[in-house]
Amino acid sequence: MQSRNIIRRRGFTLVELLVVIAIIGVLIALLLPAVQQAREAARRLQCSNNLKQLGLALHNHHDTFLKMPKGNTFVVSPDSGSSWCMSTTGNENEQGAPWTVSILPFIEQNNLHDSFDLNQPFGNSGGELPAPNNNFIQPLEAFRCPSDPITHDLPYNNYFGVMGGGSSSQQSCAGSSGTRPFYTNGLLYANSETNFRDVVDGTSHVFLVGESLGTPFSVDLPNLFWWTWAGKAGSAAYPGNVAAASDQVNSPLAFPDVFKSFGSHHPGGCQMLNCDGSVRFLQETVDLDAYRSQGIRNDGLPIGEG
């Protein structure tokens, strides 16, 4: 009787299977941070491109009108006896279009720009979005950093114009309560009409726009503040859409100190657009004096490395 060669098939033991699973787990653990870093690098690159496009739009606005747009607009009655920067309440309905609306034709948003009524306010003292221009406020990726975790379905703004820089003593005024920062030594501030010849420190050394951690967009706040890239609503005259290089980069988000600092959701710092159109990443450990100096258009001080 002919014997048959019996081939025995040997499977994995439980120990071998557990070892393989452990190795796969280690590989995934090593790979995941690299994937996350690659994604953040891509988001940061997109954010840099957003800033460059905003810089190009601001340059085109300057070439067209021979001046920069107003950072934001505060209209105060001539007989009010006060100035825009000393107002705290009561003039919200007289706040005009900010720089983010003025540059819309230069970021291929002509129709959206034309839909706004520039003779009507972009601020409102109630708990709703500014009326009547609220009908046309919509999310725009041009003003959104991809790393911001807040939903992109909101008309949010991550890019603030630089109204100036320096310590609190260098503010033009801070409102009657002393908590509303208004600087006028930059390029984009309330009622500004600056141009590049005002940048005596050199366009490569002065900030024009910077990343912001954002401002409240919530109905849960006591005063029902609503902030958008096109305007704001609330019970006080905050500068909205502009900030100053005053507090350290990535300072904790505290209202209204958000208008005295720049920051981002990128690890370690934020990106800043210079007046010459270049973008660089500013470390959150940057020397505070050097950082403040770059927010000022004409202080004449030497620039250190950030």
C-alpha cells in the first residue's frame, strides 16, 4: 500500500499574532505624528498663501486709490464733542466698512462688494449681526486659517490688520474705560488713510496684516457679541478686524485683549504679512520690543531677528 505524503499546514500561534499586532501598532504610532505634521505643514502653507493674497489685494487697492483702505471706520457726529477713539457706546450704528470689505474687488469678490451698502453701518448695538448688511455676510475662505478648528460655515476672520504697536502707553487712546486699545502708528487703524510712503522704517520691516486667534462669535456671551470678517455687533466700540503688536504673540485669548496681540492655531507662533508682501513665521518667543517695533511704521528703531 502506497503511503501518502501528508503536508501539515501550520498557522500562526496566538503569541505570534499578538507580536505582529504590537509591531503594527508601534508603526502606526510612529507614522501618525508624521501624518499630522504633514497636514499642519499643508495648512500652514495655505494660510501663508491667504496672507499673500491679502497683501496683493492691499497693494492693488493702494495702486488704485493711492492710499490704503481704512482699517475700520468710526463715524461720530461733529457736534458730539468726542472722537471715534474715545467712544465706548452709542456709536455702534455709525461704524462703517472695514478694510476686509474694501479689498473685496481685489480678491475677485466684486459682486459681493457691490451687494453691500457702504452708506449703511457695519456695526450694531444689538445682539444680531449688523443690519442691513448682514444679509450679505457669508463665509469666505480668504479670511480663514485652515488650522482654526472653528467651523468654516461661519463668516469668521483670522486675519487682522495691524493698527500699530508698542506698549499700552503708546496707544492713541483707550476709550473712557481704558480697556479698548486704539493704536494709530501702524498702517490699518480706525479712520486711517495711510500709504506706503508713510512706512519710513522700510516695507520689509513693518507688519501689515497678521494672524489672529479670533474674536468671539457666540450667543453665549453676556453682551451677545457677533464678530465677522465684514463687521461686528455689540454694546461697545471695539476696533474689530484690526489689532496691535502690543502683547506677546499667542497671548491667552482674553476679551478685549485680543486686539492687542496676534496669534494663531499653528504650533509655536503665527504668520505675519509685511508691507512688502512677504510672509514670515513669527515665533511666540520673539523679543517683545523687537516685535512691537515692527508694528510701527515710523519709529526709526533697528530691527532685531524674530
